[in-house]
Amino acid sequence: QVQLVESGGGLVQAGGSLRLSCAASGIILSINRAGWYRQAPGKQRELVAVIETGGYTNYADSVKGRFTISRDNIKNTVNLQMNTLKPEDTGVYYCNARRSGLVRTDYWGQGTQVTVSS
């Protein structure tokens, strides 16, 4: 099992910055990919950014150039630096860890609220 705990959400004005952090514990050696998803009110959960074991990253088009995902393998954390925030970035941000193999398993954090005011 893998446990994920997010932190760093909050209220910020448009144009501001926030840094989200996700701390992982448990059996994490076999995790192939970690990332962040978000869900706005009335919308489906969507991928924001992911980082794979080899360092490959992928971002949603809407956040490219503004968000940066990184991982610290010593602290077992995955971080999301969010700059130039927009009101449409508002939502609950969830940390995700994925174990790929014969059976794909996804682990989720409890979510952290990000609110960007205009």
C-alpha cells in the first residue's frame, strides 16, 4: 500500500504562486509514475502534470510554461510549483501515484483546495 498526503493549497490572487507537495509513504519502490490531477466544481478530474521514474514529464496544455513538477527521491515527495495562477486553475488538487505492471494500481491523496481569485 501507498499513502499520499498533500499540502500547500490555499487562496491566492490571480498572477500569484503556490507550491503543492505530496508526501508518499509505504511500499513506494515500485511506483512508476507520480503526478497531480485536479477537479473543478461540476467538471471531471483532469491530469495536470506527471513525472515518471526516468524523469520524463508531461503537462496539460493549459498549464505548460506556468507549472513545474518535480520529485525528491530522498524525501519521497512530489512537488508542483504553480506560477502565474489563473481563476480557471481553481479546484481540488489530488496527488496520484501509479504502479504499472500486469495490474495497474492507482493511489490517491485526499486532495487539497486551490482557489484563485480574480
